[in-house]
Amino acid sequence: MRIRFFILISAIGLFLDQMTKLSIQKTLIPYQSQSIIGDIVRFTLVYNPRGIFGMPFGSALAHFVLQLIGIAIVIFFAIRTKAFFYLFSYALILGGAIGNLWDRIRLGKVIDFIDIGIKNLRWYTFNLADFFIIVGIIMLIAAEIFRSKPETAPKSEKEESKLEIKEQS
């Protein structure tokens, strides 16, 4: 049941990512912007041959290897978790990672198109795969921050008196 859930959510993320990228490629010319919400949200087709946020970090082979290592780590943690919230988070990350990896295999670069900002103050152009990865990571961080910690049991009177005796010696 858990594995099916994990695979289903990952597959849905991958499907949505790839369908939006194909749709954008068919409707926009590279670097042409289409307004979605005024100037704040636009769709602008760009091809990113580099890493996250367009930052270069080595050769094209390094991009493949690092993505494969990341995918393996996500699968490792997903297999070990019992909590559906964590499993959902890992599934989002995996679906996004495979979506971007598929672009690199198919095109040698990643298709980005979500362009957010105001006038010349713009965030890096990204895609649904990036969005799924970031949301999954934020969910994991939030789960760890807000996870209830087990309370430490108060020491019995005997243990406290033994400690007091040892401290006095």
C-alpha cells in the first residue's frame, strides 16, 4: 500500500511536469513571455543547461550523477519511512527529480517556464518539477521542526538522591 501510494504520487508529479513542459514548448517561442497574472506571474520558455537556479556546478555528467545520487537517497528514505506525510513529501521530490532528469536525458537541458517577479526584480525561472522538489523539502523541514519530541521521564526520587550523594562526595 505504501509503495503504491509513493509510486502513484511520484508518477502524478512526473506526468504533470512533463505535460506542462510539452504544452509550453508547443505554445511559446523561447524567451517570449505570456502574462498570467499581470507582470507578477508570466510563462517564459527558457532552457536551462545548468543546475538549480541556473547555477553551474561542473560538467554535464556531474548534473546526471548528482541527480541520480539524489534520486537514490530519496528512494532510500522513502522505503524506510512509515509516515504517509513523509512518504508524500519524498514522492513529490522524486517526481520532480525524475522530471528534470528526463529533460536532461532527452534534451541535454531542463525546460523552465514559470517566471515570477515584479518588473526587473524576478526570481529564477523554474518549472513544476522544481516546485514539487521545493514543496517536498519544505514539508520535510516543517515536519521535523513541528514533530512532537518524546518527553523525558522525570527521574525517580531514588535516582535523584543517588546523584546528590555522588555529587557531594
